Amino acid sequence: MSVNDKPGVIMLPPVIFAVALGITAGLDWLLPIHFIPLCRDWAWNAWLGLGLLVSGTGLGLAGIVEFRRARTNISPHLPALRLVTSGIYRLTRNPMYLGMLVLFAGLIVLFGLEPGLIIWPVFALILHHGVVRREEEYLLAKFGQPYRELLERSRRWI
């Protein structure tokens, strides 16, 4: 294994998720300003939030299952052993990261965390530029034409 055989992401995505969620919860606690009616109506919060939580978890797990089937590393701090193009990866190239974004949105809605409306797009941009784009460059260099074909067949997000 080469020392440079990894995408060089800025941080593990679950850590980015945890930091973004922590900042959101902290801001909600420090500045409890509630301005969105939906976020104060528990019935809507519960159904929409739980739906997003289930969807996000399902997307993430579907990606993990395909990586395990292919016997490749899940962590972006480790080298990719195989290019995964089956299952959920036929629809989106980043189901685990998309799942995190949907899960985060579900937590915002379920718990009425309005600061998340500001933090969520920042989280998405950090994931996109600090993780996804770096992984794409790495996978293109490592797998070449097969990855180019995946780029043509599958969307980055949805």
C-alpha cells in the first residue's frame, strides 16, 4: 500500500457531521430564536423529521452494504481497493454522504433546530469540496476509464 494511496480528505465525514450537529445544537441553546412555524408544530416535525431520518439512514446503510460486498474500505483515510458501481451506486456516487445530509436535515426538522438552516449548507459545502471532490480526483487517478464511465452513468448527489 502506497502512503499516497488515499484521497486526502480534510477530515472523516462522520467527524464533520458531528461538529456541524454540535455547532447547530450549541447555537440553538445559546440563541433559542424560533422563527419557522413548521419547527414548532410537533406533529409535522415528527413525521417529516422521522421520514428524513429513516431516508438518510437507509441511503447511508445502502452505501455501506455495497462497500462491504465489494470488500473495499469505507473510510476515506484508507485506500480504495475496488470501484463500487452496483446497488445504490448506480443512482448516486455518494449515498453515504447524501445520507448524512438527509439525516442532518431530519434532525433539524425533528428537533426544531433553526440554526441548522445556516449550518446545513455549510456542512454540505464542506462535504462537497473537502471530501467528495478530493475523492473524485483520487478515484479518477486510481481507476481511470472505469471511473470516467461511472461519472457518465451516475449522478454525484441525486
